[in-house]
Amino acid sequence: MHRKPDGSWDKSKLPSRHVTEGPSRAPHRSYFYAMGLGSREIAQPFVGVASCWNEAAPCNTALMRQAHAASEGVKRAGGTPREFCTITVTDGIAMGHEGMRSSLVSRDLIADSVELTMRGHAYDALIGVAGCDKSLPGMMMAMLRLNVPSAFIYGGSILPGTWHGREVTVQDVFEGVGKHSAGQMSLEDLCDLEQHACPGDGACGGQYTANTMACVSEAIGLALPLSSALPAAYLDRDEYARATGEAVMALLERNLRPRDICTREAFENAAVVVAATGGSTNGGLHLPAMAHECGIEFTLRDVCEIMKRTPYLADLMPGGRYPAKKMGEAGGVPMLLRTLLDAGLIHGDCMTVTGKTIRENLEGVVWNDEQDVIRPVSNPLSPTGGVVGLWGSLAPDGAIVKVAGLSHTKHRGPARVFDGEEACFAAVEARDYKEGDVLVIRYEGPKGGPGMREMLATTAAIKGQGVENIALITDGRFSGATRGLCVGHIGPEAADGGPIALVKDGDIISIDAEAGTIELEVDPIELEHRAHLLAQEEPRRTNYGSGAIWKYVQLVGPAHLGAVTHPGHAGETHVYADI
């Protein structure tokens, strides 16, 4: 407890004592007076309110408004908010060109920049406000790393657009590019569609990476129940932000920290929710990275074993019928957790930022039979999760594929190999491939890319061309919006000499998403010979010999462990919260 009997705050064990307490800190306090704070506010706990606001894309444009609302909540509960911003790289803008190399790199830079701001200014608690794909796990990684009382708030999804009488999202525009290249959509229609798909503020409006990780924030206990439900454009969202500000002050008073909340069981709950919602394959990358921050071993294999036994329940785009907005209207994550808890598929005793357990939070949540967005466990869309893992001779360290809404789950065919996405996209756009092929995009892993780019431009073009009998595999990533038999995160990556580096045109590759296997049907002796020849070659060079992406390559680890860039909990000598 950090309260004195008279109700004032005891800062003797809070980080901010280093900048506010005692005669030696008079120079520090002078800066706070310069910003309009009074002695009472300086004596209160300092709460960092970090947001990823920017004007790069609509995912982030409503975040400043919600950060201000969170600050109001902090003030109402007797704290002193200190707002700051960090970066975001928005995948929809970065997609399909060199900019996508910055995307995954930004996740760790977001965590690092939040950590450094908190450390440098000795803040006592943290609220993270994020809207686009990598910014959500980046914020939560910072919370787990710092381990000060923390709460997360999602900026909200975009409302669906309307075009020719039907609801559309940015996914339709990406697929429209493929339809146009196949002569199935006029340039006039494509340009009209692009002007109607994204009507305002908010993250991409299906169960893509942002909404997947927003659901994770609730399921893992770091966000208030229902806080991810409302679209960004709804001003009612601001009340969730204010409540989050108040909640973090209650956490500070109780000294309830992120690592008290995010236990092994909480990570298991998060993986269940990714699978049950048909969420993004990126969940298999971000959950291990988050666990790495707090010393919990939770690898791609752990994630996928849980997903394999989890029913697919939420009928959400891209595999299903509904945009993200509809899940919120159906009861959001609490409604999903209700049926999962009743079926014994999640741990109800995990603590959350409300100060209550998952089970206690769900008291009063009654299953709604009037909605058909979220199915009950007794009537799933399919008995196993929307995301599954694959292992085999082509991926000894594993791979991941999204099967939500997918009928084509088995494939065997000849490889068509491309070193990098651009070459594959050009072939797809020119229809220079055959049905039945396995398109192999390699040297797109965390090191080899560098940056582990997403391949949405290519997969959407294939989907737009109406081709089903094809598979695409890569050591890079896929967007949460990807549809079709698309296998990502193949490890070891090509840059580390993994089997994907040894594939030649015409090699037979077999994929079985039901059995969880991916095999390269080449004689092991021949593969050994190819590996020997590869080892004699000059190491591949990229265009990144300096700068942030070069630094990332020196540090980044394999995808199945989360593509992390530092030792994490294993290297800790102290926890920031206890300085």
C-alpha cells in the first residue's frame, strides 16, 4: 500500500521519489512548476500515459483524444498524469514495399521507447494507448518489462465502409487490386472502392492483428472488460479511457503489477482467445515476445498446442462474415469468455486490472442467444481453432497458418521459389504461375528480410484473382487480413540456413493443416549436398548496412521464440518498479 493514514501518498518506495522528494530535487521540481503543476500534484504519483498517436493512418488518429481522457481518469483518482507519444509503423501504409521492413522492428522500438521514457523520468505507473498492429504488443511488452502498475486501452476499430450496398474494409481494396489485374474489376470501380472502404478513425475492421491483440489485452487481464469493443469513432470510448485512468490508480494503491496478472495461465487464456476468434497468425509471434519479458516460457509450439484444442467461435472477417464492430455489439470479449469459461476452456482465477479475477468479472454476463457473431462452445464454427501450427522437414522450428473459414487445408504441389516478396508479387500480378503450385517466398525472415515483412499485397492479389488451388509459404509473416492457404513464420529462416533456403523450383512440398505437418519431399542426402553448396556461397547482403534495421538484425532472435531483441527476464538484474 502506498497511502498514508491521512490519505496522502507515501512515495518512499515509488520511482518518482527520485525526482520529487527532498531538498536535492529542487531543480527537478522547478521543471514541474514550469509546466503548471502545483505542490499537491508533485506530491502525487506520476502516471505515464503513453500513446501511439500520429497522422500516419486512421488507426492512430483518435489516440490523443483517448489519452487525454485517460489522464482525466488519473486526475480524478488522485494521480498526476504525464502524457507522451511514441512511434507507430502502420502496416496498411507500409504494406507491399520497403516500408514493411520497419513494421516488426517498430514493436520492439515502441517497447524500448516507453521503457526509456518511464525510466528517465521515474514514473510510477503506466497507461498504454495503442491502435495499430505492432503498437499493441509493444505497449504490453513495456508494461511487463517495467512491471509498474499498468493498464492498456485499445484505440478502437474503424467502422466498415459501404460500397455498392455492402459493407467493405481495406481487405476488399487489397483484393480489388488482384481483381483488377485479372480483368475482373475496372480501374474506375477500384478507385471508387478505395474512397469508400475506410470511413474514419480506427484500426482495420476485421479480426486482423490489431483487433486480435486488442482481444488479447482483455483476455490476458491488462485491459478493462469490454474496452476493446467500441469503434474508435464512438466518443463513448472515452469513458473506457477515463475508467482505465482510475483503474491504474487503484492498481498502484494495491501494488498490483503486470506480472501478477500475466501468469502462465493468463497467456494460455490469450492463446485460446486468438484461436477462438480466428485471429491473426501474428498472435503466435507476439505472445512469446510478451512472455519473454516476464520470464514465462511460451513458444510458438505452446501457443499452437492450445490453439489446436480450442474451438473456432467468432464469425469475423477475414475468414467469416462480420467486421469487428459486430463482435462488440454481440457482447465483445466478455461474451466470448463467458462460453469459454462455462466450457472449462479458460482459467477463471486469473487476476485482471479490475482487481478481480476473470470469473468475477464475468459475473452478470449472460449468454446472448439473439446474436450469431459469437457461437457457443456447444455449436462452434469448427471444433479446432482458427490458427494452427505446422512442423516437419521444411519447418523444424515450426510455422503457422490461419485456417479460419478455409476449406483448402491440404495441399501437395511443386515449389515455385522467389527470393523476396517483390519477385513473387510481380509473377502473381502477371498470372505467371500455375494452379497447384506452392509459391515459396524466402529471405523475408527477421534477419534475412530484414524485418519479417507481411505478404498481404501478394496473398490478396491471389485471392482477388479467384485462385484457390494454390499455397504460399514464407519465412516472413502474413497480415491478419490474409486469406487462403498461407503458411508463415517458417523456421529456421533462410538467412539462418533453414531448409526453406534449400528448396528448388519443382521440389514437391506437402502441407496438411489438419495433421499439422509441412514436408519437403526431397531426399535427405540431396538436401545435405545443397546445404554444403549453400555454405560455400558468400553471405547474402541486404540494403541495410546501417541504421535501425541493421541494429535489429544484429540482435533479433528466431520467430518461434517471438523474434525478440534482448535477453528479457533471464538477463534482469533489477526490475524498474523497484528502483
